[in-house]
Amino acid sequence: MERVPTGVKGLDKMLEGGLPSGTCILVLGGPGAGKTIFGIQYLYMGAVEYNEVGLYVSFDESPVSLRKNMECFGWNLKRLETEAKFFFLDLSPIRAFPKEIEESFVKMNLLETIKKKVQEIQPRRIVIDSLATLVVQFPNVVERRSTVINLFQTVMDVGATGLMLNELPTTYYPGRELQVEEFLAHGVIIFRSLEERLRIFKAIQIEKMRGVSHDSQLRPYTIDNNGLKVFSKENIFVPATTIPIRTTK
Amino acid sequence: MERVPTGVKGLDKMLEGGLPSGTCILVLGGPGAGKTIFGIQYLYMGAVEYNEVGLYVSFDESPVSLRKNMECFGWNLKRLETEAKFFFLDLSPIRAFPKEIEESFVKMNLLETIKKKVQEIQPRRIVIDSLATLVVQFPNVVERRSTVINLFQTVMDVGATGLMLNELPTTYYPGRELQVEEFLAHGVIIFRSLEERLRIFKAIQIEKMRGVSHDSQLRPYTIDNNGLKVFSKENIFVPATTIPIRTTK
Amino acid sequence: MERVPTGVKGLDKMLEGGLPSGTCILVLGGPGAGKTIFGIQYLYMGAVEYNEVGLYVSFDESPVSLRKNMECFGWNLKRLETEAKFFFLDLSPIRAFPKEIEESFVKMNLLETIKKKVQEIQPRRIVIDSLATLVVQFPNVVERRSTVINLFQTVMDVGATGLMLNELPTTYYPGRELQVEEFLAHGVIIFRSLEERLRIFKAIQIEKMRGVSHDSQLRPYTIDNNGLKVFSKENIFVPATTIPIRTTK
Amino acid sequence: MERVPTGVKGLDKMLEGGLPSGTCILVLGGPGAGKTIFGIQYLYMGAVEYNEVGLYVSFDESPVSLRKNMECFGWNLKRLETEAKFFFLDLSPIRAFPKEIEESFVKMNLLETIKKKVQEIQPRRIVIDSLATLVVQFPNVVERRSTVINLFQTVMDVGATGLMLNELPTTYYPGRELQVEEFLAHGVIIFRSLEERLRIFKAIQIEKMRGVSHDSQLRPYTIDNNGLKVFSKENIFVPATTIPIRTTK
Amino acid sequence: MERVPTGVKGLDKMLEGGLPSGTCILVLGGPGAGKTIFGIQYLYMGAVEYNEVGLYVSFDESPVSLRKNMECFGWNLKRLETEAKFFFLDLSPIRAFPKEIEESFVKMNLLETIKKKVQEIQPRRIVIDSLATLVVQFPNVVERRSTVINLFQTVMDVGATGLMLNELPTTYYPGRELQVEEFLAHGVIIFRSLEERLRIFKAIQIEKMRGVSHDSQLRPYTIDNNGLKVFSKENIFVPATTIPIRTTK
Amino acid sequence: MERVPTGVKGLDKMLEGGLPSGTCILVLGGPGAGKTIFGIQYLYMGAVEYNEVGLYVSFDESPVSLRKNMECFGWNLKRLETEAKFFFLDLSPIRAFPKEIEESFVKMNLLETIKKKVQEIQPRRIVIDSLATLVVQFPNVVERRSTVINLFQTVMDVGATGLMLNELPTTYYPGRELQVEEFLAHGVIIFRSLEERLRIFKAIQIEKMRGVSHDSQLRPYTIDNNGLKVFSKENIFVPATTIPIRTTK
């Protein structure tokens, strides 16, 4: 099966090369997990290192704000945009004025707008940020299922490999409820924030990846000036001794 | 009672020979558990080793995608299909367009379509992937019960042995809510993903198997190039010592 | 108070002789717990050892299937049926076609059908398998209460001793919600599946038994070729040492 | 404050003499906890040792069944009834036929029937078994509150001391939801079934008792041939060592 | 900021003098926690030691019953009432007959009745027992918020310092849901009943106290013949050793 | 990225200089966590140390009450108001009389009133206290999302940096449900109250901060005469030894 490297080296090692090509991968994480950073890094590295065209569909943030937030990683999105290697589809206005437009029209239109854009620019890599802002408009579970499936189909129809960023509805814990999207996607990557003995650890987990063998253990990751970094050979370690008290003046 | 070997050797040992013939077995698991791999392996091994005709009813994935995902296990489904040993019933289009067809017609039609196909090809082995996509259309619990029962009856009417793949609604934990399907099925096999001390273990459990004695302990399993492998003589072990911390640079 | 031995020796010891005569006992358990085996064993032993007529009311499984499943225990139900010591009331068709008959008629009819059969054959032992399939039709809690009570009354009117098999809505854990049936029944026996340190233990517990003294501790049970076996002098034991890890190749 | 001994010696010690006179005490417990035994014992001891007239209002069980169940404790209720020291108000028919009578009439009538009986026989001790069967008819929380209050008032208007037996909606655990009745009653006594390390312990707890000082610790109790026995000087003890495993053949 | 001593010495130490004057403090506790005792003690001590007029608004209990319950602490409320230092506003009839009066009239009237009484007697200390009986009539969360705020305003308009007694909806545990009243009040004091290793401990906690520094640790309290006693220098201690088992005969 | 120091030195160190300029930060905390103190401190320090104009939008408390509560920290808000460095927008009346004004008008008006005020005084720093009082009026999740987004936009349109104070719906624990606001905000700061072994610890956590690197560990904080103090180099420590019991007389 053909692979698409994510551009995050440790993660590509966990994936034994990269994501399976032509699929849709769900990326789950809480606030501050780095989902958006991962999404941009995936497109940026794709453009710079593999010369692949990327499309970023943004429901939650304007391109202006995104470009600015990504500057600290040294990623010059503007330049890639000028080179037609990186495209924004800015759907963020929709989230602020849902009441002013006829409801079902909005829903149809969102999917249609994405489809048209995708077919127009024929990207190799697509990021949807976030699925939650889209599906929140579909309280009916059957409709929600078919919306997600249609979106996936849109991505796969052009042979692209998509990352579907999504909000984790709870801080991740053993025993959480599974979401329908996790069953529908070809793969699921979870960015977790672990709290053990009052210390916080960030860890990445490949919950599911159809058709390719992969590392399914928790691996630590950090976010620094170069973006996400995954430590594919490390385990998550928790201190063995109970921590002594120290009073702070 | 006559037995139907699953083709997964370790599991067949746990079952003391195989599944009871002419029954419907529920297969539960989270995303990435390997339910679909197990379903295909059951039909593939049935065709290759026991010369039994198999039917795969797919609600969630197209035959094209399934064939491709199974290549990494060396399972040539196309060849079996040509030999009329393996049949796909592709119901995946239904999941994307439920609104365009009159609702109750869809529901009737799904069951009728499966029934017709089953009676036409008279398979010995049937896999439904997944029950969840079917029952999601029946929010009423009484209707849901009778749909599941009718589906089971369809399988048993031709003397086939069926695997009903189903989504586990939560990551499995002590104290989870039981599903009505677990009580209706003749047997229940659960693919679990255990998280203990930040390590992830995969384990299989036979929760229920009517009319045949079986191993009811948790047994480890892996997914490798040959598909599922169950270690029927192993227990699940968890490290005894608390893991020391190691900082990652 | 007169006693009715269940035919499961260890359980009869826990009950200091048997169930109180002329009462209705709730039997709770998860999938695979052995509720149906227990129900059949109760009637089989009653017929063979005490020459008492038994009635099995089945909502979930056909007599054909039940007879077959019980063969592995060496219980020849067919012979007992010919000797008029064992009767089936097969209500399983009802569960598959609830929509085709007028709803309230169905409900009335179920209770009436049971009543007529009970009064016709005047059994000493009655098993309802399962209460869940009946009460699922009564979402209103007041109606549910009175249905259960009427069913209990039907059993007691002929002086029979009844086992009401029922599905446990969750895997049993400390802190589960109690069901209204547990308060209405004269006694409650729970078949539990305990998961401790990734090992699974089966244990029986007499939660309630009005009017007779009884052992209220958890006792281990197994299911083998002779049916249920309860170890009335054993405690449930859990390994003291943390289990060392062993990697499986 | 005047005291009313419950007749259970250990409990009377915990209460430093008995229940506060002229109040309504809520008695909570799961199935098999012994609430009904406690209720009958309270009236029986009141009649035999203190020559006080008692009234038992039964929603759930017929007098015939109750008399029979209490025989094993050597309590001859029939004799007390002949001596006009013990009265049954049998409201159990109501629970089986709620649909046949006009709904709000039923509700009014239940309270009115109790009131009339109470004022007619002027008992010193009253037991309601159980509050749950009454309040289940009032899904509205405001109505439920006022029903409970009116019932309490009925008891206190004749200067009687009442025990309101009630079902605990969950197996008791730290963190359970409190019920409105616990705030409305003058006192709350809880019969708990503790499960620690797979051993079951029965313990009584006085959660609340207005106007009198009392022992608020958990105390063990047993049910034997003489009824309830509370060990007011004992603590609940749990084995310190982890229990070694013993395999059962 | 001016302080109002509660009259419970240990608590006043935790508050570094007393409650902030002219505020509304929420007092939360389960059944039997001693909320009512604390409310009366606050008014009694205010009258006797600081010569301040107090008003007790009772939704749940009649003045007759309250006076009687408080006798065991040696608090002669009747005398204080004659001296016009202690006033009852008895709103308890309302809870029994909510249906007989037009609903919204009742709601308006309750607030109006309290307001009129407060403005008439101009108390320095006010206790509402309990907020729960009032807010239960307002299922709508926005209405509930504004009712609570209006009640608080009524207290503060006359410069009084109010205790709002309220029912804790669960036995207190880490992770409970917070109530809107906790955010609206100027301060929150919680009476907790801790259950550790089957021993019960009572502890008081100042969760919030705007504008004044205070001790936010858990402190033990007891209820004896003199009312509430808070041990402001003690911590809650739990036995370190696992308790050995002792069988009770 | 330009920084805005919060004025709480330890927190500014955790943020490596301060909040990212021109963004909206969510501040979550339970009752008594110090959210309001933090909000005022942010504006006070901004005015005094950086000469920046601040706006405090208050839904829950009147300016009179706020000024008084802040006196204990030595913050003279009145003086800053006279110098036009600190502005109150008092929307607290709205919370008491929501029924008297037409509902949707109220909602529109709240957002419009804030917008007008913001554009009039062009503040550099804005605090909304609290978001909860605003969003409680929008039970529909889509409407709630767009209200929050519009409010954020209002802040960012004038280039201000906003703190959105919000109520934590539960006492914070691993596994809590995430709120939609946490995903919409540019940053999330959580004030937590940790209860470990019956001791209470206050800790601050930066859950999310887009575009700037930051310390994501839990850090202790206290509230003293100078306001909030964050110990950016300290960890939270919990006593290692089990605490011995001490009886209190």
C-alpha cells in the first residue's frame, strides 16, 4: 500500500512509512493538544519536502490568524500560497452567522463548497479543521453518519489523503464513549494529555490504521519551535516514588 | 454439536474446535480492534481450507477498498470471488444516501436484499459488517430487537454460521452497559484493547457461547502479516513494578 | 416454610434446602452467565428427581434450539416432554413480529397465554426466559411494575415456584442501579462475572430470599458437562501477587 | 425528647434509647437488606413489650404472605391482630391494577385511605412498606415532595412514630445521589450491603436523626431466627491481607 | 471589611473573625449534616451574644417542631421570640399544598412575603431553610438564577448577613457537579460527611468567601449538647493501617 | 508574537512573557478559585504598570460590590475609573429581570451593548465576568457557539486582549467533559482545586495557548493580600506517608 509521510518523523516511524494513501484519518485531541499545528505541518511538509499540493479547510479560524499562529514554527504559509502549493478554504464566516442563512441550504452548501474546491485544485493532501464544527449542525445520528461519509468520499474521489481534525468530547480516560467517526474513518490518531500524579504528559496513540501495520503503543510527543515531535522509541514513564511535599512560601 | 473452525487457530482452541454450527455470533470491538480482518479471515480460511462458500455483507466499506486493505495479509479475495467461493454484498451506498430514499422502504429493503442474496448463493459462512450501521436506523428498542432477530433468522434458515460484527459503544471497562444484541446472539466474542499503566494490550474474550464448552479467560492476540493470531495458552500480563521515569530530550 | 430444591446441590446448600415454595425468584445474569442452563436444570431435575411437572416459557429461543443446546449436558428434554413432565410454551415468534399485530393486544395476549397454559397444566415449577423480552414492551415504569406483579401472581395462583430469568443491564459492579424487579421478587439470585486483575471469575450470590435463612456470600460456580455446579464452601479468591509480564512472540 | 424503642436492642443503643417520638423516619435499603423484617419487628416488639398499637400499611405484599414470611422469627402476627394490637392496611391490590381506576382518584384515595385508617385506630407505631410504590406514581418532583410531606403529617397528627421503608435506587456507594425524602424525613436509617474484596458485609448507619444525639458510625448487623441484630459496639472490619487464590476443581 | 461572627468559635477562627457583613453565604450539606442546627445557632448566638435581631425563614419545618428539636442544645427560642430578638417566618404550609393555589402566584408570593417580613423587622441576620424547597419550583435554569439573585438582593437591601441552607444533591465526592448557586453566592460553606475505610468523618470546608482571607482546608466538626463545634487547628486524619477483621458473634 | 503581561508574575513566566496580544483567553475555575480577583488584577496591573485602558463587563456583581471586595488587595479601582483607565460595564441588572424584557431583544442587546462600549472606549484589556451568565441564555448549542464567537470577534476587532471568565461545571477531575468554549478560545487557563488525601491544593494550568510556547504543568498558586501569586518553579506535592489518625476531643 502506498504511503503518505506526515512530515512528523517519529509518527512516520510509528506508521512504518506514513499514512496509507487515499484514505481519511481522524485526528482526535483536546484543547491545546496541537491538532491544528499537526494539520498545518502535514500540509507544509507535504508541499516543501514532497512537492504535494495541500488544501486546508478551516471552519474555526481565519487564514490571517492561522498564518500568524504558525509563524513561531518558521512556516511561511503565505509563500506556499503564492506558489500554489497551499490553499485555504475559509469557511469560518459560516460559524458566526448560521441563523442568517436558510439552514438546510447552509448544510448542503458547506459540503458542495468543499467538493467544488477539492475538484478544482485537485490537492494530494487535505485537512478539515474541524469536523466538530461541521457535525454539530447534524443532531440526528443517521444524518451525521452520512455527512461524514460524504465528506470522506469527497476526499477520496480525487485520490487525496485527508486528516479530519476533531474535538475529543472528554479528557481521554479509560472507559470513554466511542464516537461514530472513529468507526467510519480509515485510521484514528489520538493526541492525549495524560495526568498522572499531578504531572501532565502528552502522548500520541494510533488507535486504528486500516491496511497497514503500525505501532499501537502510547508514545510521548512535544511541541517546540519546529512543530510536533514524536518520540517513537520512548515509552511514557511515570515517577515510581510518591512525591514528597514541599511547602511554598 | 457440529463445529465451524474460524480459521484463527488459537481461537479455535479456545472454542474446543470452532463455533457451534448454524448459529449467529456477535463480534464486538472498538476502532482498530481487527473485527473486519477477523471477518474476512473467517471467510477466506473457510473457502481455502474447508471449501465453504462465504458471503460478506458490507455496510461500511466498498469491495474495492476491502480487497485492497486485505492484500497486506496475502489474501487474494478476487481469485476466490472468481471461483465463486467468496461473495460480496455491497450495501455501502445505502449509508451515504439514506435521505434520498423513502425511509421504511430502505429498512425493509436492506433485510430483504440480504435475505434474497443469502437464499440465492446458500453460503455456509456469513459476515455482517457491521450490525451498528443497520441498527442505527432503528432508534426504537423493540424494533431494534426484532430487526436483529430477523437478521439472525435469515442466517440460520440456510444453515449458515454468521459473524455479526458490531461496534463497542465504549472503550471496554468493568461496569459497562450491556447491549441487547449480546443477549440475543448465540455467542459473543469481544476484542478488547486494555490499557494498564499506560501500556496497551489487545485481548480476546469469549463472553458467551451457547451449547459448547469454551475458555472464558482473556487471551492475548496480535495482528501481523498473517492476520489475527490468538495465544490460547497465554495470560495477559501486566508489569509488576512501577515504571521509572525517563525524560525525553 | 416448605422448600423446592433447585437441583443444583451447592446452591441448595446455600439455600439450606432449596427455594421457598410458592414464590417467584428473580435470576439475574449477563450474557453467557448460564441463566438458561440454570432454568432448564431446575425443571429437568424437578422432573427426574422429584417427579414435578415443569413449564418453560420461552420468549427468546425456539424449543428446537433449546433442546439442541441442552444435549451437551445429557438432558433429554424430548423424553420428558413425551412423559408430560416438561412443557414448552414457545412465545419466541412474538419477538420477531411485534409490529404486525396490534400492540396492546400483544401485551394482553402474552400474559393471558401464559396464564391459560399455567392453569391448564398446573406445573409445580415454572421458568420465564426472559423477563426482559416481556418488560421491554412496557416503557412506562408503573405499567412495568404491574405487569411483573401480574406475572408473579399467575405463578403463585397455582402454587408453583417460579424462576424469572432476567438480563443484567450492566456488567455487575459495586454501585450499579437497582431494578424494580429486584424489589418485587421474593428472592434474587445473581450470576456474576467478576474481572479481577484481568482474570475472570464466575460467582453466584443470593441477594435476597424472603422468609428463609441463606448464605449471602459470593460463591464460585462453573458450567461443565453436568450443568451448573456451585461451590458452597469456597470463597472467591484473587491472586495476591501482581502478575509478572511475559511477552508473547 | 421522648423516645420510642425500636425493639432492636443494638439499634436502640445507637439511638441512646430509641427513635424520637412523634416523628417520621426513613428506612433505606436494597433488596434483601431486611427492611420489611425491621418494620414488622418494630411493630411486634412495640405490641409485645410496650403494649403499643401498630399499623402496617402494605403496598407490596399481602398480609397472608407477610404473616407466613415472619413465622420463621417466631412472630405470631395473627394473635396480635386478634388482640387488636396489630393492624394491616392491605393496599397491595392497587399495585396490580393501576390502569383500571381513574388515575388521580387512585392517588387521592391512597392518601385518604391511609389517613382514615390511622385516625380510626390511632396507632402509636406506623410502618409504610414501601414509600417507593407510592411515589412511583408521582413523576413530578414538586408533587412527590408534597405527597411525602402529607403522608408524614398524617402520621404525626395522631402522635405516632412512623417508619417509612424505601428502596435504595443504587447499591450504596460513596458518591450516590441523595433522594428528596432523605431531606424531608426527621431521621434516616440506611441498611447497607458492603462489598469489600469480594466479601459481603451488612451494616446499619444512622445518617440523620433530628433532635437526638446518636452514633453515626457504620455498625454490623445480622438477620437470624430472632430477627435483626445490631452490634452497636463493633466496627466493620475488612481483612488486611490480600486473599490467596485457591482453585476449585 | 466588617465581620459577623457565626457564633461557632472554630468556624469564626477559620474565617479570621466571621462572615463578611452584608453578604449571602450558601451552606451546603447532606441529610444529618447539621445545617439547620448551624442556622439556629447563628441566630441564637447573634441574639444572645451580639444583641442582633434574627429571622428564620422555614420552608420545611414548623416553628413548633424546630423549637422542640433545638431544646437539646439548651437554646430557648421561645424566650428570644418574646424579646423580639428572634423571628420565625413559617412558610412550611406552602410545601404541602402547592397545587391548591395558582402556581405563579405562589412563586411571586413567596419572594414577596419574605421581602415584606425582612423590611418590616429589619433583621441583622437571616437564615433561609432551605433554598432547595424554593428553587425546586423553578425547573428553568434562567428563572432559577434570577430567583436566587432576587432573594440575595432582598437580604442585602437591609444590610443583613444571610445563610442560605441548601441540600447537596449527591454525597460529596471529588468530581461532583457544581451548582449555579455556588457561583452566585458571596461565600460557600460545605458540611461534608467523609467515608474512608468504612469510618465516617464529619468535616467543614470553606469553598469560597469573597473579599476576606480564610482557611480553605477541611476541618473536623462535631455536634454535641452545645451545638456545632469546629476544630480549626485539626486536620482530618484517616487510619494508616488496614483494619484487621473481627468476627462478630 | 506580541505579548500582554497578565500582571501575575508567576503566570507571566509560565507564559514566557504574557498572553498573546489580540486574542481571547478562557479562564475556567470553580467557586472560590479566584477568577474575579484574577480578572481585576489583570486590568489593575495593566492600568498601573502598562498604562493600558481596561474594561470590566460584569454580569454577576455590581461595581459597588466589586470595588469593596477588591479593597483587601489595596486596589483602588475608583481612582483608576476617575483617571479613565478602568471602566465598568455593569450588566448585572439583566440577570435579575430577564422575564420583564422581551427575550431575543435581551440577547441581541447584550452583545450590542458590549460592542458599543468596546468601540467607544477602545480598551486594550477586556474582562467578561462571566461567560456562563451570558451563554446560559442559549440552550441551543449552535447558537451558543456563534454567540461566543461573536463576543470574541468584538474583543479582537479593537485589538484588545480578553479574559473570558467561566464557571467550571464540575469540580475538575480526570475524565471531565470538555466545553465547546475551550475549543473556540485562543487559550485556556484553568484554576483548579485539587483534593488529595483530604488536603486541598490550589493549582493553575495552562491547557491551551495558541501561537506561543508555554509551561503546561500544574503550578501552585495562592491568594493573599497582594492578589494571586503563582509559583512557576514549584510542582504540586502531595504527602507521601499516610496520615496517622488523631482523635479530637
